[in-house]
Amino acid sequence: MTSNSMLWTDTLSTGDARMDETHLEFIERINQLLATPEDQQLALYRDFLDHTVAHFAQEERWMLATGFSADNCHAEHHAAILETMRAVEAHYMDTDKRIITRMAEALAEWFPGHAASMDAGLAAHLQSVGFDSVSETLADPSTIKNVTMSGCGSVSCS
Ligand SMILES: [Fe+2]
Ligand SMILES: [Fe+2]
């Protein structure tokens, strides 16, 4: 653990156990990166990027299964983060060996706000429509038949 490592706290809990488990893995990877010498971060960073692609895809799959349109604002936020993370990999390989640490620190700052707003909003939505995130099924598929949401549910897009 380094002094700037991230800790799991109850305020990060979204109310969905599977989402929280993925978030814990996300935090563990940030901490691993921050504890690793900068010239040895590339493999870990690539693993972190793959994990984050899967993390965001999981949430977006759940959104689509519960009535969100594909271009909703939560998914747009994810896409912006992934674009930045890919650019960081390129800059690291090019010349900037400090950039992965800066990205990990920036994500550690970004994550609590995202978890508390968009992710917690999604978790509340999943519960309200009876979606089970473990089996990825709806208790009653007719509940969302005619619902299409382009925003973030109860959470405003900023
Ligand atoms: Fe998330
Ligand atoms: Fe998210």
C-alpha cells in the first residue's frame, strides 16, 4: 500500500453486490499500479484496461437489458474514460513513463463520484425493475417493454 492508495469504504457501495465486487477489483488494480515502479507498469496497466473494458461493458449490458438506449449518457462517460486510458498507454510507450501513475491517481479521484451517481443510480434502477445482476435476467420482462431511456435514470447528466 502506498500513501495515495484507495480504500474501499461503504460510501462506494452501490447496493448491487456484483457491481460492488467489480468495483473492488477496479480499486485493487489502481492500488497495484500505484505501488509498482513506473518503468514496470505496462503489463499491469494493460490488465487494468482490459478489466475496465469488461467492467463498463457489464454495466452497459445491464442498461440495455433494462430499457436504456445504447447511447445513454452513462455509457458516453465510460467511452470517454476508455478513450483516455488508451491514449495513456500510447503516451507511456512513446516517452512519458509517469503518465500511468497520473492516470491511476486521476481515476482514483474520479471513481467515487461516478460510483455514487451513475453506478448507484443504475443499481437502484436494476432493483426497481427486478433485474438480477447475477443471472442477468428480469423477474418480469414486461415491466420494461416500452421503456427507453437516454439519460441516466434518476441521475442528471453533467
Ligand atoms: Fe462501475
Ligand atoms: Fe459506470
